[in-house]
Amino acid sequence: MIDILLVEDDPFTRKMMEDMLKLMGFNYASVPNGKEAVEFVKKEEPVLILMDISMPVMNGIEATREIKAMGRGSIIIMLTAFGDEKAMSEAANAGADDFILKPVDFNIMKSRIETAIIAEKFFEQKKSMLKNFEELKELNEKKIEELTEENFNLTFELLQKLAIVSEFRDQETYEHTQRVSEISGFIAKEYGKDMEFVFLVKRSAPLHDIGKIGIRDSILLKPGKLTEEEYNEMKKHVEIGKNILSGSNTKVLKTAEVVAYYHHERWDGTGYPERLKGTEIPIEARIVCLADSIDAMFSKRPYKEAKEESFVKEELLRNKSTQFDPDLVDIVLSNWEFIKSFYRK
């Protein structure tokens, strides 16, 4: 079975991407235009299709529309130039599942492909379980528990992959998301929230910056201060994150949507995107905002060195009741040794 069908008209780009897919260990096939892609899918259904948009004979949008009309389950990721919003909108309406910007960053491409395949595996398993529900009822209780646990673990593997994709361009992605998760859960627990809330915050916190997928590297990793135009573009990541996570029926992703959209609001009402103030800001977003800020200060980034402990404490006190919920800052400072334990060498 073919894992990936590459649809790219430019011979040089196609050969380069074929070489990369081979190195990544994927079983792939390639065609030079949308018409041949449609004919290929009629005979064989790949797990994922990497589809260029602008091609002769039949473009990627038309091909996507025809493939989706066949009822095929292949995930379609469009390859598009940055800023071509009209083409991306048309591709989405045609049924595209995701997009990757050109020129392609192969590390990001690999991660996005792996995430899409995990998602496909999860939804196929879910569909299969629903279809065979009557048969499952006849299984013994132990077997049902094993299947449920496997499905549960697969869901959170997908969430973890999404979190890594969102900040793939940072070297300490996994460690960063884990620390923000643990610190957020701890703050929620000390704040008096029940165990379900603590669980939801821990699982959703790593997805707070999922919208960074749509922000250019030149802005995200810029070593100097952002221009006003760049800062305005950076702020769009909360809206992008909300759109990615919206529409789910799961409590974790509903919580993650709230966190992604509101975690840059400030206690004094000067944040974004809605300029909410005080307790108008959802508590889960206030918690993750503080946990993420602590980790950002303690961590080395491409554009800055890690800050000393004294600096972090001073910043928390200075921004108490302006950026941060004062009650949450008090919880952190009252449990400083625990917080600091995450950053011991």
C-alpha cells in the first residue's frame, strides 16, 4: 500500500521531495499533475496526498475536489506559497485537510505527515469500533478496557504530536510543552480546582501555541524586536489556534481552544485578542499564560538567554495584577521550590 502520493509538476522539486520521502522511510508514488493524481486514486488509495496547487492539465484544487467527491479517505495536504490566501481558501472549500508553505521545510513536512497519519489511524480505529459496536458488546470486560485504553492513548499521542508541530522550530519543544503542562496542572490544583479540571488543563496546555503553525519563521525566530507589522502578524496565532481546535466534541480540545485563544489576555485588560480584564478571562487561559511565561523566562531561546531566578521572581511581582492574575502569582511564589525544580540542571 502506498503511504504518500506526491503531486508536483516541477521536475526538480518533485525529485527533491521524492528523495526526502525516501529518506524519511515512506512508501510513496509521484505524478506530475492533478489529472494523473485522480486516475491514480481511482486504482489505489494512498493514506496521504501531498498536492501542489498550481499545475498544468488539472490544478491541485480541481483534483482535490474530484478525489473528495469519490469518497476517498486520503488526507490531502496542499503545497502553497505563503500569502496566497485566495488559493488556500479555495483549497479548503474543495476539501483539503491541511497545507504546507513553500519553500518546504522538510523537518516540518515530516512532522506534519506523521501527525496526519496518526490522526487518520485514530479516526479509522474509531470508525471501526463504532461499526462493530454490537460485536464489541460480546467481548469480555477486560478486552473492552484494553481497546478503550489503546484508543485513549492514541488520542493523546495525536495531541502531543500537534503540540510538537506547533513549536517544531524550537529545539526544546517536547521539554517546553511538558513543563508548561505540569506547571499549569499544579497551579490549577493549588487554586482549588477539581481533578477533572486539572486533567483538562494539563492535557490542553501544550496546545496553547498551536496557531504558530501559521506564522513565518522569519517572525517567530527573529532575534531582534518585531516591527509593528510583524507583531500584528504574530498576534494572529491565537485566531489560527482557535480555528484549528474549534468544532470538537471532546472536553480536552474544547479547553485547548479556550486556552489557545485567550492566553495572551492580560489581567489589566490590555492584552489581545478581546482585551478582556480580570476574571472575564477564562481561568484556564490565566493559568497557562502564567505557566508559559515562567517557562519562557527560565528557558534559552534562539533570540535570548535563560533568565536568572531572581529576575523571574522580580518579573512575576512586577507584573502581578497587570499581566497576571494576582492570586495565581501568589500560588507560584508560595510554592517556589517546586516551580524551580523544573529548571535545575
